[in-house]
Amino acid sequence: MKISDDIHNYYEKLVAQHFTALKLEESYDEEFIADLVCVVLNQLPTRYIRHEVDMAFYLPASERFEMENNVKVAVAKALEFMKEHN
């Protein structure tokens, strides 16, 4: 069985959006960002989806807010960790 290329963890998108909002790529190099992504995603649960539209249609606003908040907390913790261990 081959796992489809269009299956992905929805948190990856949320993390990317938050990185963009914080403009982290302007402050850190690619190696730091790649490590930071790993540290952040390892703190978060997985939420696999095939189509973005499924999340937009079926995800309650309260759950979306909670997921976004989880990302913010995970990014803050990961940044602190990475700065201490870099």
C-alpha cells in the first residue's frame, strides 16, 4: 500500500502560517528554521488530512482556535529551547 502524497499533518500548515506571521525567516537561517519546525511539530499532536477544504468545512471554530493557540505555545517553547541550545 502506498500512502498518498496528498496526506499531510494539518499542524504543518498552521506552524508555517505562524512562522510567517512572526517573520522568523527574516531572523534565522534555514538550518535553525528546519530544526525549529521539528521541535515545534514534536510538541503537537498529529492531525492528518487529505484536503484542506475538509478542515475548513468540518472543523469547529473553537477547535481551530485551540489548534492555533497550541501552535503559538509550541513555537514559543521551541524558540526558547533552541536559543538555549544553539
